[in-house]
Amino acid sequence: MEYVEFPGVATPVSRVVQGAIGLFAQDDPARFAMLDAAVAAGINTFDTAVNYAFGGEGVDAILGRWVRHRGGREDIVFFAKGCHPEHPHWTPRVTPEAIAEDMALSRRQIGVDQLDLWMFHRDDPAMDIGILVEAVNAAIDRGHIGAWGVSNWTTARVEAAVEYVDAHDLRGPVANSAHWSLVDQLDEPWDDVVTLTGAHRAADRAWHQERGVRVVAWSPLAGGFLSERIGRDELESATEGHLADTARCYLNEVNWARRERATEVGRRHGLSLSQVALAWALHADFEPLVIVGNASVEEVEQSTAAERAELSPEEVDYIFSG
């Protein structure tokens, strides 16, 4: 497993990050077995958010039980998020008050004094950038978080934050969690999300690399579009639900051709389509992290095998452009 350094985060961070979605449809023994297997395989970083909940069960609380089960959080890194808009009307809550509230809730439920990295889950462009930057720097000073970042912020907003910290000698954002995958995002799967896919976003990707703001990629498998479990007939016939959303956001001829070429390359390497898609995302020149939704020990093994896969530059180019 490859690890990277984040300013303010004491422990090196695995480039494969365990996501939250795989934790819902199982009980604690199965969850803990999978999480323990992830650590054993080299995945030491876990993505969570205060609003990640299903049936009244929150991921923060699940991770907290796991930490107690394993006897502590040694060498474990938590990426937490907060300030998500409130349902049902998506009322913005990107405020200093919500920052403090959500940090406190995550720390309490996970059972830790400090969150390694805390990220704004969404942005509110109406909020003054200086107020937000000052609030998260104050949280670092209090020891509540080690570093801060953003999720689904436009490059222009992240750049404004960097300019503010440069001018005021403060600690800047070290990460931006945005969509990145082999296929271009054609439409937003949810409101106010940001993708770095597509030729017209090349300058955004270059900016992150130049300024040292690490990309933490969500949905590298594009909502399952880059999984052999979903066929084209299913996507084309879907009229509602997750499959219809996946088709709306990712299904066109260019993306499908990339999927087919990834499958072809995978056959040569003994890898599945999903594994090649993860490997391709990790091979990007700006060295993103990828969030994976492992739900079993077997899926942990598949994800870590994908991280170890070596694609040649020619294969990376071929998969993308043919």
C-alpha cells in the first residue's frame, strides 16, 4: 500500500480510503471483520460524515464501536466531514456554529479527542471565506482537528481559501474531496457536487497538483457504472432509482468505450473491470486518493490488489482515449 503525507496529520495516509457505504447493510461482527481486514491489508484511513446515516444508524457511531472493539485508534486516520445542508429543503449550514457542532458530534461519537482531517461537506459561496478559514484554524489550535479540507468546492473557492491563508499566515486546506474517475460525469448525481473529470477541467486538476491540495476522489467507480455487475441493458432500461441515476450521469458512447477498453486491459492483467478502474484513477499524475465502498473481506482484497496493479503509461492512455 502506498501512503502519502498530509500537513497536520501525524500518520501517513493510505491512498485507498475505506468509505462509509459498505457499512450499512450488515451487523457489527461483519462490519468489524471487514474493517479489521482493511487495516491488515494496509488501509488505515476511514471516511465518514455526520450526515452518513441509514435507519437511524450513523457511520460515526459505527466507527466508534469499532474503535472500542479493537482497543483503540492507534495508526488509524479519520477523514470526517460536516456542514452538510439540512434536509428536506437543503438549507445551507456552512457557518462557524455548524463547524463547531459537527466537529464535536463526530469526535464524541467516534470517541476521539482529535479528528485527523475535517472537511466542509459542501460550500455556501455566500459565506465570507475568511470567516470559514478562521473558524477551522481555531479548531486546529484547540486540538479538535489536525488539518482541514473541503469536499465539493469549486477550484475558485478553494483558491480563495488558499489566498486568504497565504495573506494571513494561517493553515490552508490540504485536501479536496471531489469526483474523479475514468469516465466523465455528464450530470450531477446530487445537488452541488463537483467533478474533476473531463478535458475542460484539466486546469482544475493541474491547480490542485501545483498548490499541493490533495484530491480525495469519491465514486471512482462512477456509481457502479465501472462495475461488471451492471450491464448496458440494465442501464438503458432503468427509469428510476440508482440505476437510472447512474445512466443519467455516466452513460454515453465515449464512457462506454472506456469501460470496454478497461475490461480488455483487465483480462491481460487478470483484473476485473472495477479493479482496472480503481488502478486507472490512482495512476493520475496528480496522485489522488480514492474512496472505496468495501463491504466484505473479499472486496477489501480486491481493492488492495487494484492499488498494487501496475498499468503502463500506454495502457493508461489507451483505456482513456483509445
